[in-house]
Amino acid sequence: MTDGLAANRPVIQSAGVPARSCSYYFRTRQELLRATVERLADLDIAEIDERPALVGPADVDRIAEATANLVEHWTTAGRERMLARYELALEAPRRPELQAALHTAGGRHRTMAENLLTAAGAPDPAAQVNTFVALLDGIRLNQLTAAAPHRLTSEQLHRSIASLIHTCVRDPS
């Protein structure tokens, strides 16, 4: 087992906390990464919960607008957190314990996405949720990483997400 202090030294220095405080809570780097994934998911879910159109009954246009606003928030004000999530996702294939934490967090996101599709009136939300989440992830990744001319404007982002949700409502395949 790797000493928590040595493994987490870069995190400790970046956070500016006393050297032993990180290793007190997280004995290994794996524990710290797992806890980070869980915290990121908790923050995401809290932000979803703050948007009534995403968690309760609402019409398709309100759901689309709330979804677009959330994606826009995550790629602007929440940019650093989303970049951290992608960094962890890229690390996961080399760290099975991290992969398990991401799988659990992703399950929470998929459940919320399936509920959103259900509220929007999609005919088969369970069959559509993986594609829906993948497309939203692609849009979010593009917004985070593309050069300015290739990022969607706010209006394009809203139209694209509205189109995606309307397609899910019309077409179960």
C-alpha cells in the first residue's frame, strides 16, 4: 500500500492544507480519487436537483431549456469540475477501483437522465438513456475542449439540446 502522504503530496500542496490532513482521511491515492469522483457526482446531482424542470413534471420545452442551461453552466462556471471529471474518466481504465466509482456515479446520472426522458414523454426512456447521455457528454466535451470557432454559441447549444430531447420524445430508436 502506498503511503497516503507521499501519494497525495501534489494534492496537498495544491490545496494548501497541512501535510497530514489529507492522509488522515485518504490513506491512498486511490481512496482520494474515489472520494473525488463521489464528490463530483454529488455536486452534479445537487445542481440537477436545483432545476425543477429536470426533476419533476414539465413540458418538453422547459426540460430542454433547463438541460441546455445546465450544460451551459457546467461548461462555463463549472468548467474546472467538468475537466476534472474527464481527467478521472481517462484515468479509470488504468485504475479498476476508480472505474467502479465512475460506474456508480454514472449510474446516478443515467437514472436522472432516464427520469428526465420519462418526464419529457419519451416512449422508451430506458432504451434511449445511454444514447442520450453519450450525446450530452459529447456536446459537453466539445464545449469544454474545442477551439472557440468550433464551440456552439449559447443559442446553438440550446437549439441542439432541444432538438435532441424532441427527437427522443418522437423516436424510441
